[in-house]
Amino acid sequence: QVQLVESGGGLVQPGGSLRLSCAASGITISGYVMRWYRQDPGKERELVAVITSVRESTDYADSVKGRFTISRDNAKNTVYLQMNSLKPEDTAVYYCNAHHVVFGQTYWGQGTQVTVSS
């Protein structure tokens, strides 16, 4: 059974930092493109960051460039999202996504809530 389990969310003041983790089981993430999405109630799910499987190339939504960093540790089967200089508009549920580059399987985590508020 495949599971993606996000952790590290919580309440933080504007300007603060959080580090999200996504631990995978049932798959080996080395063959997967890994993405972080976020969704605020009433809004569409937004792609935040992506890291490829082989070259570990990264890309980010314009709204988070320079503040967020995605990384992966294939040995730990975990992907991370370091979030700095957080803003109230970063408040959302953050979801981890794994997509196999050859076979096309896609998996989602259950999400972790991030709230940025003073």
C-alpha cells in the first residue's frame, strides 16, 4: 500500500519559517517526480514546487520563488519543502504528490495545514 505522509505544518507568524516533510512508503521515490501543491478553501489547488527524479531540477511558482526550497533525500524516501519569509497568503493545506515518469502512477498525501498569522 502506497502512502505519502506530510508533516511539519502548523501556525507561524509572518516572516517565520517551516519545513514540511513528505515521507513515502510502498514506493521508491527515486523514480518519481515529486511536487508540492497547496489549496486554500474556495480556491483551486496550486502547484508550489517540483523536483525531478534524476537531475533533481527544481521549479517554483512565482509567488514562492526565492522563499521556498524543495529538496529530496532518496535514501530516506522523503521530500522536503523549506519555507522561509512566510506570508499570510501562504496559508493553505499543503499536499505532496508523486508521479512516476515512466509508468504514470500518481499518488497524493492527505495534506498538512500551514497557517501564517500574527
